[in-house]
Amino acid sequence: MSTNSGEDCLMPSTATAAATVTRAINAATAERNDRESPLLRLPAELRNQIYEYALTDGMYELRAPKGGICPYPAGIGIAGVCQKLYYEASLLSFTLNEFHCGVAADLVKLHSRLSIRQLSAITNESFSNHMQIPVMFNGRLMTPSSEMESQRSGVCFREFFPNAQRVTLAEDCHPYPYPYYGIRPRWDPVISSWVGGRRNAGLVIVYKESCD
């Protein structure tokens, strides 16, 4: 014998009706935006130029300098204005800007928080020459410990950024100059091999004295 009340039996159909109404409202809003928005009424070529101007910030620092904070990207909010702007512009911040990782933990965090579509949209990265390479350990991406040193070249760079086009290796990008970094060789050969290996064919590698 069912113990559900009559009200309980009505809940699924009520939820379905509510979802239908929501979809209709969203569709009407999208249609109104297309018709009335000064930006969305522009030709696609002009919109793309505006997106590029608004969303190009240069470099996204994934770790703030000691005692400071990372600035919030100025134009990134444009993608949250409406559904069509999100569809057209949500990945451009990843494509147009350089992502800088100073330590392995930055790269691990980036990889864990972004979707595959977002990671695939990133084309330009920079790394401190002294950054350790993250490793895959027990199915998880991790910052390497000394015991993992022999494994640290095992994860191909393209597994992080499948559509990367350019990588900058900079000597003094790291915001925290830990003492042991001084004993690392200049232009760490493991880093160079990691981004320049055979599986990364076509990747442009740039060596710089600093990130500036």
C-alpha cells in the first residue's frame, strides 16, 4: 500500500511544468537579447574584435607574490551576462592569455579545477625554470616528492594542455625564491625535455630571463 499523499504524486508533473516554463522564459530572454542588445546586434566579426580587446589581460598569475594578491581578470565577467555571450566568449580568456605556473602545485591546481574544454582552450603558458614537473601517482596528479623524482618526466605536457602552441621558460618568474633553487642548473634540462619532447611536436619554446 502506497504511503504517498496526493500532493506527492503531483510533484513530478509540477516539476516538469516548472522546467518547461523556465525553458520558455530562457528562450524568450535569449531572443530579446539577440534583438535588443547593442553588442549582439553587431556583426560577428566586430563582436570578436570587442571580445579580444575586453578579454586580453596578458598573463594570468596562478600564485600571488608574497604578501600580495592575484588581480582578478578585468573582462572575464562578460561571459556571464547572458547565454549567448557565454557561448561566444567563455573560452576566449583561456585562448587569448598566458597562464603562468611558478611551482608544480599551481599546475596541479589548474588541471584539477578546469574542465577539459577549458584546458584545451589554453594555448600559451609560461613556467619558472625551477618548477618541478607534476607526476601521475596512483591515478592522481600530484606535486612530486623526492621519492618521485625518477617519475617526474612521465606525464607528457600535452596531457595537460592538448592544444598548447607556445611555452615560455623564464629564469626569475618564481615569486618565492626558495634557497635550494640556486643549485638547479640554468634552464633545467628536465623542464626543457618535458615541453620539448617528441610528443610535443610543433610547440614553440621561448627562453627568457624574466616574465616581464
